[in-house]
Amino acid sequence: MENQFLDRQVFEFSNQRQRRIYEKIRELVGPGPASFFKDACWMMNNPNVLESTTYFVGHCMREIESALRDVLKPIQEFADANINSADSSGEHKKEIQRILRSLEIPENDEVAKAWFELAENLHRLAHRRALEPPRSLEEVQRFWEKFQDLLDTVLTKIESKFLIYFSVLDQLLVGQPTEENIKRLRNEIPNNFVTRRYFFDRLENPELVEKLRDQGFFKKPPHPIREKGSISFPRWPEAKYLARMAKHKPELIARIILEMEDTENVAVLEDLVDAALSMPPDISAQLAEKAKKWAEVPYFFLPKKIGELMAHWAKGRKIQETINLARTLLDVLPGEREPDIEKPFSLPPKPRARFDAWLYEQILQNYYPEFVKAVGLPALELLCDLLEKAIRLSRRKKEDDDSEDFSCIWRPAIEDHPQNLGHTVKDALVSAVRDATELLVKSGQASVEEVIETLDQRKWKVFRRITLHILRLFSEQAQALIVACLTDRDLFEDVGAQHEYALLLRENFPRLPEEGKQKILEWIEEGPRQPDQPREQWQLRRLTWIGLENLPANWQKRYRELVAKYGEPEHQEFPVYFTSWIGPTSPKTEQELKAMSVEEIVEFLRNWKPPARALFGPSPEGLGRVLQEVVADDPQRFAKGAEKFKTLDPTYVRALISGLEVALKKQKNFEWSPVLKLCRWVVEQPREIPGRKAEIMEADPDWGWTRKAIAHLFLTAFDGDKGKVSFEAREEIWDILKPLTDDPDPTPKDEERYRGSTMDPATLSINTVRGTAMHAVIQYALWVRRHLEKQPDATERLSRGFDEMPEVREVLEAHLDINRDPSLAIRSVYGQWFPWLVLLDQNWAEKWKAQIFPLDAESEAYFDAAWNTYIIFCQPYDNVFQILRDVYAHAVARISQHEDRFRYLAHPDVRLAEHLMVFYWRGKVDLKDPLFVSFWEKASDSLRAHAIEFIGRSLKYTDEPIPNEIIEQLQKLWSERFSQAKRYPAKHEREVAVFGWWFVSGKFDIDWSVTMLLKALKLVPKTEPADMVIERLSEIAETYPLKSGECLRRIAEEDKEGWLLYTNEETIRKVLQFGLANPNARRRAEELINYLGSRGFHNYRDLLRV
């Protein structure tokens, strides 16, 4: 029995109809009757849990029916002006008769008969029969089914007349605040967010507050809704009304809030805090205990409002209330990460606030100062407590209980400084303590000595650093303390306090007594206490703290000698200075290189050496990058002198080649002969350079990167003849290109390393030497073909295919041998260029198709490499499709089955779907084609949806008229797909929804498209793209007002959150206007306007007044 009751907590309705009725009762009647219905459903679904189930269900039905009659009274009054609220509650049957007339339901209707029968039996069903056992389930079951039929119909009728309630609310808003009117609001107006927001947003009468309170309107705020791992916060219009009335009735509103049930609903609490802010502090302080609970709620910007309330009370001198609220709001909690004390290098715990650290910081900055002004030193004490707690919570358990807090790491500077990188709770509290001490001294609320005494009571080093900071800012008021601190040897040596000590010393050394100055200089002369520190560098840094201008003459001489030896120290006041690295740097700027001749540049490149052990210093890579930009800007100058780059470091030769490629992309040409000579020299060099050691991002490791740059140069040059390369250089170019096709990059190890990453075979091919060279080979072949096209015997020579370029055929066939080249990256090149291989030599492509796209299971990886690259990068060509039809069939058979080894730019199955749709509308496949049939059978709902959407998008964004035969073909396709969807709607939801793209394309007959859209929406109440569908409906609504309205109704019902309705008001209004103007569509349009009103979109009411 206990487990069955626990199951009540996860109750699910037995069918969608029950859920729909429950939701409608909740929205059109109220949460109370909705709860009765839900409980009745649970009991009827679990009849054996309670022996008295039939009694309870009968009672639930009676309560729901009674509530239903109450909310129908306004509709009765509207239908019959002679009926008023006072006399509409006569005999039960007569009241039902009046309701039926107002709802236009004939008394001989089955629903009406059921209601009369229920009226005669509900009292009996809800009460016991003397001392007899409960009624049988069968007896109640019959009434239960009829009752659900009744609710389904009547609730729909209420929905279709919902705007009547707004008219009643308008009357209540302008009428006298009588008890009778309050009761009408409570009993006869649907209790939902829509009606309550309408009423309370417009209610400005403070005299109604007490009457509403007496009727229980403000007792139970809604709680957060937690479901499926998420949380939402329903708004409560009553709270906003209370916030507005607080300035008129502050004491009454405060009492109401005190009587109110507690909630964690942040939407409600923000309004209640607004109410408290509108009250005088003496009154709102009565809410102190409530406010402390609110301060524990971490969501959204509620903490910010609590911060405002803290400042509000502080200004009103409500000291203890402010302290208690601040302590709760700003409390520091243990972090979620527990340190692993067994691991010496585990990260320390990270204390946290209840809410976002940035918001925590804003509250301390914007609202806490008012607290400091009002309270003085106790406000500083509280901040110090919080900072101490944050430091304790950030320490590992095994650390000794000493004063070291490592604050110089997590807060390098007490003042605001770019080195303070973290927006953490500790960081915010350090700033708050600092700001509070400054404010107290500036305002005269405390002396420097009193502030420092407060800080000195704390053991952590960060408080000592804040003391040094305060002494620097208010040095005129604390010279004795400054002398004591600066002449403290422990502070002088303390790395943790170095920053603040150094700044204080720099500004105050000249003011020190001579004995104080001499003491510090003697310490510097002695050198560091720790012998492992470099003595002279240590001395130089300390002298820098003092400043050259403040030193005696003999020490100034010493300072200059040390600077000459070690250089001027940077950021000397920081023990550690964090900087970022933006990439390799160059010893020469772009402007400096441009001002040099090519000979001077080559000479500089040959002789310049990067500084040894210069972290982030200039490097060959940095110099090469600048050189590349200079070459790209003036390629001809460097092309003519290209041979001068022979024997230079590979990094610089690569920069030259890459710069020339960039120039080609900018359509800047140059003389090729010297460049080809340099490229040939590079290719002839041994790839590896014995003994060379180059750090990554410093210099090229060998000649491999330069070889790849050469391949890229050719690839770009041959692309549409960008390079304007003379055909006479064909043999010379091939002699350079051919060796690159045998380069070892990529190695099998490279391919294994990138398997499963974002570096798919196609991407890897263009980022390796051999892969890029293979791409360049095909571009080379196309370059040769373009030359042949200009010859007198072009037709004959082109028909010879690779016989005109045997060197290309030799390379292509050689790399299809997996024993010689097992690379998937290389295989992807064939897939990417297959349509152009067909163009170059169709016979060759047909002959080698099986090797390029192997269909056997053992070669699956090679198939994927070639096929995936082909289908993703290539457009659908009819002649290629005829060659690859069996390959397409193989790919269709493997939909959703092959392993996704790589992440491609697009999913191969998605591109396959697009290809097949193109071939369908071109007539290359038809509905009965086995290939086409197999695709629809194998594809998932989302893939089928993409195919349908692709057609719709293509039509939408095609400006030219679509031939009728294609339109007819597509209509046949949709007819077939929709007939399939009707058999199994749940398996075709997305596919049906995207018919919206066909509808908005505007390419189909309007009658057909809107009829199909309505059918689709009836089957699946979703459409995409919904915004564009609504806009299209507004365009055709004048001609098709009824269907447009019906489509809009179904779209609106599915838009649960209301975003579509909110963002498409203008187009929705047009649909409604055309519907109201048409006699056949007017009634449906009125019902739709009422429905929208029930959803809170009552701005269409004016259409019914016209």
C-alpha cells in the first residue's frame, strides 16, 4: 500500500485526453478544480488503492461541476442581459439549461443529456448509502466517462468565449470595491495567470488591498516548478500589485507579507523586495526575518535587490537588521571542489557565494558603502570576518594554521590593477575591505590608527598588505606607523607583501629619518637572507623600489652599474608578473623590411641570430611572418630575386613562397622563372637537416613545411589560372610537383593520431605535403586541359583524356595502390575531385571507380574517405550520378550504420539526401526507383525531414519560375510521403512539420499548399519555419480566410511558451481581420480571438468591437 501511495508523486495521466482536460481546467477554471480532476484520474486509474474510491471520485466530480457552473455565470449574463449574478444560481437543472443556451448547446445534445443526468446523481454518488459498502466501480465508471465528455465540450466552449471575462474584469476595475465584487472575482473569474495579471496590472485602488487580503488573495504565492532537472518561476501578479500599493499602505502591505506563506519563487520575491523598498525603513524592517530567508535564494537578480534593501535599511539606521541581512546575503560557503589531500599538487578549495561572484562583487561595490557610512567600524569588522572565512575555506586541510594566505598569487595588488585577474569571492572581499577602510578614513568616521588596529587583529597576510596600502594613501596622517613598517626587516624581506611594501617605500623613502634610510640601505648592502638568491639582481630590484631619484649619490652610481650589467628591471614591485604571449615576434617591423632592398633583407636573414634563452623574444618564425606580409604586398620585387634565398634557413624560404601564394590570392602576379628555380632547388634538398633542433613556433624543423608551401603555391596558381603561368613551364613545373607527391607527409602515424578528431581525411590532405601535392596534380591537369581547349584540334585532343597528360595518369594510378600509399587522406582527394576526373577522362574514371570507392567490407575506411569527401564537397552532376549509381545505392544502404570516424563540415548522410532530392526533381530517379525507395526506408525522421526541408528551401530561394512538370513531381512526392506519415505519425513528426518550407516557398498552387498545410498540422501540430508560415498565411488570408485561420489556430495551440504569438502580432492580426470579414470564417475567427485571449494575448479584443 505504501509504495502505491508513493507512486502518486509520479502520476501520469492514462491518456492525452485526460491531460488536455486537466490543463484546460487549470487554465480556464482554476488550480483547485484541476487538482480534484487529477486526483479523480489517479483514483480511477488505481481503483484498488482505496476502498472508498467511488465516493471520493463522486465528490471530486461534484466539486468540479460546481466550480464549472460558477465560472460560467459571466457567460450566462452576457448571453441573457436579464440574468445577473445574484439570480443565476437557482435550481440546478434550470441553471444548467441557462448555461446550455449561453453555450449554444441544444438540450437534446448528448453532452446536455449527460449533464442533466450527472446533476441528478452527483449528490448521491458523493455520499454514503446509510451503512452500506461503497458503490461499485462499474456504477461510477459510466458517469466518469460521461463527465469527461462533458468537460471536454464545455471547456472548449469557455475557451471560445473567454474575452467575456475581460469585460467583467473591466467592470470590476471601475466599479465600487464591494465585497460582492471581490467574491465575483474570486469565484466566477477563472483563476489563472492571464486573468489575474489583467486585473492586478490595471488595479490602482489601494482601498481594495484589505478586502482582497480578507478574501485570501495574497496568502499563497506560487512555488517554483521543478521538473525534469529544470526549474521555473511562475509570476504572481498579486505581488506586483502589492509592490505598487506599498507606498500607499506600507503597514498593511508589511502585515500581508508577514502572513504570506514562504516561497523560493524568485519572481515573487523580487516583487516583495520592491514592496519593502517602497516602505519607510521603520516599517519594512518588520520583514527582517523574512528578508533573511529571501537572501538565501540565489536565483537571477534577487540578491541585487536584497543588496538595495540592505542599503535602504542602513540609510534608515536599522543597524541590527542591516547587519543580520548582510551577514546572510554575503555569507561565504564551502566550494563544491574538495581538495585531494593525498595529491601534493591538487587544486585548493574554492569558496563561493550563494550566487554569481560577479553579482557578489557588484553588491559590495554599489550597496555596502551605505552600510559602512551608517555603521562605521562594525561594517568593516563584518567584511573582515567574511574575508577570513573565505581564506579558511580555501585552504587544504593539511596546511598548517599559519598566517600565509598566498594572497600575492590570487590578489597580486591590493589596489585595482590589471594583474588582478580573478573575479572571485575572495577577490571581491579584499576590494570591499580596502574600500571600507578608505571610506572610513576619508569620511572621518575612523582614524587611520583605528582602522589599522581593526586590521591588525586578523592574522592573515592580506590584512597586513591592506594596512600598507592604507598607509600609502593616508601617509600624512600616519608617519610614525609608516616608519615602523618600512624599517621592519621581516616586511622588507616578505615576498608576500612585496608589492604594497615597494609602493609605500617608493613614495615615503624621502620622508624617512636618516637613520631609517640608512638602515634600509644597509639591508640592501648585506644582500638577501637566503643565500640561493642572486645577490646583485636582488639588490637592483630593492634599489628600484626606492627609485633612482631618491638614492644618495654613491648609491645612484651603484644603481647605474647594476642596470648596465643586468638591464632595467620590469615590474620590480611584483614578485611574479603575469603576461600573455600573442605569438612569435620579429626583430624587424614590416615597415623596416619594406625599406630594405632584397639583397639587404637576404643578408640580414643570413646573419641574424635570435637571442639565447630570450623567453617570448624575436624568432625566425616571427621574422618569417613579417617577411611573408612584405612579399605579399610586392611579389614581383621578391620573385625576381627569389634565387638569392637559396641556402637560407627553411623558415625564410617558406615565408617567401607563402607570401607569393598570398599575392596570387590578391590577384597580384609576378615573374615565375626565378621562383620555379628556387622551388626546384628546395625539392632537391634532403628533406631532413642533420643535427637541426628547432623549437615549435621558433623555426621550421626541416624542409617539409617549405615543400608544402610550394604545393600550395601551385594549387593556388592553377586555380582558374590565377598565376598566369606560361604553358612552356609545364615540364619544369611537373619536375617540381612530381617529387612532392612522394613526400612521406602524411605518415601512417600522423593519420592514426588524427583519427576520430576534427582533422578528417579531407582536412588532413590539405594540411600535408603529399595531400596538397595530389590536389595540385588535379589542378595541374585542369590547367593543361584549359590550354588544350584553345588549340585548333581541341575536340580530338580532349577526347584523348589522360593520353594527353600521361604523367598525371601515372601518379593517380600509383597512389590508388594501397600497398604503396595506404593513406585515407590521399584517398579523400580522389573523392573530392571525382567530377573533375570524369571531366578529364571519363573512361579512366569509370575504370578506376571501384578502386576509388571500394564496396567490400574490408575497404570500408577507404570508401568512407572517398565517398564522404565526394558527397560533402561536390555538387550533384547528372553524368557523375550515372557512373556512381551503385555507389549511391551502397551509401544509402549504409545510412546511420557506418561509424563516424571523423567530424566533417557536414554530415555525409545529409548531403546524400540533398543529392537524391536534386536527382529526383531532375527526373533522374522517380518514386518507384529502388534507390529512392530505399533512401526513404532507411532514413531517420530527422534525415527525411532534412530532405523535405532542402526541397522547400531550394524552392523558396529560387527566383526563376519552376517548370510545371517539376511542381507536379514534387506534389507526387509529398502525397507519397504524407500517406506514409499518416500510418505512423509519431515516426514522421519532423518530416511532416517541415512541409512549412514548401508552403512558404510560394511556388505551389495556393489551394493545394494551404490544404496540405492544414492536413499536416492536423496530423502533427508543428510547422517549420513557423514565423514564415504565419507571414505566408497573412498573405493568403484574404482569399483563404477559413483555412488560414484554422492553420493559425493549430500553430498557436502548439506554441506553449507563446513566443511565436508574441513576435508575430501584426501578421496574426491580418489573418484575424480577413477571417472576421468573411461570413464563412467569422465564427472561427471569433473563437480564435477568444482562444488567444485565454492565453493572455487580449490585444485583439478591439477587432470584435469593430
